Amino acid sequence: MFDLGYSEEQLLIQKTAREFAKEHLAPGVMERDRKMEFPAEQVKMLGEMGFMGMTVPEEWGGSGADTVSYALAIEEISREDASMGVILSVNNSLVCYILNAFGTDSQKEKYLKTLASGQWLGAFSLSEPQAGSDASNLKTVAEKKDDHYLLKGTKNWVTSGINSDVAIVFAMTEKGAGHKGISAFIVEKSFDGFTAGKKEDKLGIRGSDTSELYFDNCPVPVVNRIGEESGGFTIAMKALDGGRIGVAAQAVGIARAALEESVRYAKERQQFGKTIASFGAIKEKIAKMSTDISAARLLTHKAAYLKDTGKPFSTESAMAKWFASKTAMESATECVQIFGGYGYMEEYGVERLMRDAKITEIYEGTSEIQQLVIARTALEK
Ligand code: CAA
């Protein structure tokens, strides 16, 4: 059922992403990290190349590719620049996915076409100061007034919060109803009362901006509600199922960077009159990293394949994200260890992998939330 051979189209997408990443992302990645600089030019180029709405049908401005191709592309991009990995992942698997799956034709015409073709950038805004893992505990409200809703509240940790043109925002339309009272809205940055907070200073993925979003009686037309009133939580959960495939692929890319850098360095570095690659302790690390990365990629592509073939995939995407993010963190840590003192220095570029890897264990559901989802399925059987 799970064909391990990749199609010519999938391999072409992988090659195109790899070449782009080497040519346009690798140079300057450390400088962007240091300065917390958003890769605006590269985002524009990726949009023109069809990478911003990869799985969106061509009629709505996308590339009509499958989720396996998408995972291959995110891995290649994140191999060089995990910040770009998350910018792409959020726009593709959260924002464009929601509009494509739940939007009306007029929402698709107005928003999906511009987002999938890369003319606009999108953000996904669910979390709040008191609502991280407990995602339905929202305080942001949307009160209906005639032909619009008034949004009031504060959102947290929003990827591309500053550089995006539009955000999909989740808010309570029925106070006190928990997850049954949440609705989803398309909110343009230009709407009155909508502002982004300061750019957060982060440990890793520093090229991607993260900020709070504030809504001060922000009027949102009723036609910008996505799906039914109070149907928003299911939309968020379904989007995160797919989003976790993107984060898993990003983590595989970071882990692969750690492995490739470790191999290169271990074959060069001489200690005690031999290359360190000849020592068992280093071989063991390389063997573990290689095996874990292969397993993480398989889990990721299995979840992507299930999504592509219309089968349930929430548990598999949780498994992929949990395992791949753990692999990224462990591989990056081992890479720094192999580099020793040099690895700890910014100049060698591998400490960034360790900093970038950490967030993959946190965003779009922490590892603990992934375990909860996986265990729930196992225990229901
Ligand atoms: N697909 C469809 N529906 C789902 C679902 C899924 N995967 N998971 C849950 N639901 C539905 C349930 O069926 C239920 O619906 P009904 O009442 O109609 O039966 C409803 O949602 C509530 O489900 P639960 O009772 O399971 O909800 P819960 O409160 O126990 O929470 C959770 C479940 C898995 C812990 C969920 O809250 C969760 O995933 N939390 C993590 C949130 C998260 O990932 N946040 C990341 C935000 S985005 C981000 O990281 C920033 C960024 O920019 C990248």
C-alpha cells in the first residue's frame, strides 16, 4: 500500500527545491539569523516558482502537487534554512489548506489565489497567552453586529505575524461554549483595529518573524467567516494535522543538515593521528543519526501519503512530528558534540541547527500533545 518509489514529478520538485535552497538560502543564512532578518526576496521567488500553495489546485493559484512532494520540498528548504521552512509550512499547510478545504468560492477567488501564488503571505492565529496546548480555551471574542463581527483580544506566537498580509484568526462567537463556540475568520492586515506586536527575539528560526496580534474592535465582514459559525475548532484541528507533516519535514531537513555536516567534519578532523570518523564513538553517533533520519522521513511520508489518498492521518502526522522533532534535536546536539569546541562557536554554523531544532518540539503541538494524540488512538482500539 505504501509505495516507496517517488514519481518523476516528486523527484523534480525535490531537485528544484534543493537547488534553490543551495543557491538562494544557504548564502546569508547566518547573517539573517544574527540580524533576525526576514528573507523577503526569497519568499517572493518561491512564490513565483509555485512553492507557496503547493497542494492547492492550479485553478486557485497553486501548483496542484501532492503532500509527499510538499514534504520533500520542505525538507530540502529546511536543510539550508529552517526559518524559510516554517514560513512555507504555515502558508501552505495551515493557511492555504484551510481556504482550499473550507473556503467559499468567493473567499478562494479573493484570498486563496493571492496566497497560493505568493502575492500575499498568510498567518495562522490560534494560540493566546492562556491557550497554548489547551487550544480551545480562547478569550478573543467575535461579536456579531449586522453584516460584520467585531474582534477583540490578543493572540500569541504568530509565525509571520508581522510580514503577513492576512491572518486566519480563531475567536469565540459563543462565550463559555469551549471548543463548540469557536469560529474562524479571514482578517486582512489593513482592517481597522488590527495591529501586530513587536518582533519576538527568539532562540532559533530567527529569520522568520513571530509576534503577537492585537484586535481592538476590529470589524470583519460576515462573508470572511470560514465555514459555519462555531465550526472553527474542527477546522483548526484538521489544519494542524496537515501542519504537523510540514513541521516533521522541516525537522527532517534540520536533522539531515546535522548529519551531513557531522560526516563532512568527522572525515576532515584529525585527532590522535587519525580522522575522528575512524573512532567507534563517532561512528555510533553517525549510525544513530542516519537511522533515525531515515525512520523520521518514512513516518513523515507515510502521513503525507495517507493524506494524499484520503485516509485518516492525524495519528500518523502526530507520530511523524514527535519522532522527527526528537530526531532533529538529538542529531543537532550530537553534531555540535562531534564538532566539539568549534561546534559551540557561531562561525561554524552548527549551533544554529541546535537552536532551530528546538522549536519543532514545541510549535503546532508540543511533543507531549503529539503523545496524547497517539496514545488516545492506541487506547481506543
Ligand atoms: N480532526 C478533526 N476534529 C478533531 C481533531 C482532529 N484532529 N481533534 C479533535 N477534534 C474535534 C473532536 O472530535 C471534538 O469535536 P466534537 O466535540 O464535535 O466531538 C473537538 O475537536 C474537541 O476535541 P477534544 O475533546 O479532543 O479536544 P481537547 O480540548 O481535548 O484538545 C488537543 C485536543 C489534541 C489537546 C488539541 O487541543 C491540540 O491539538 N492542542 C495543541 C494545539 C496546537 O497544536 N497549537 C499550535 C498552534 S499553531 C502554532 O504553533 C503557531 C504557528 O504559527 C506555527
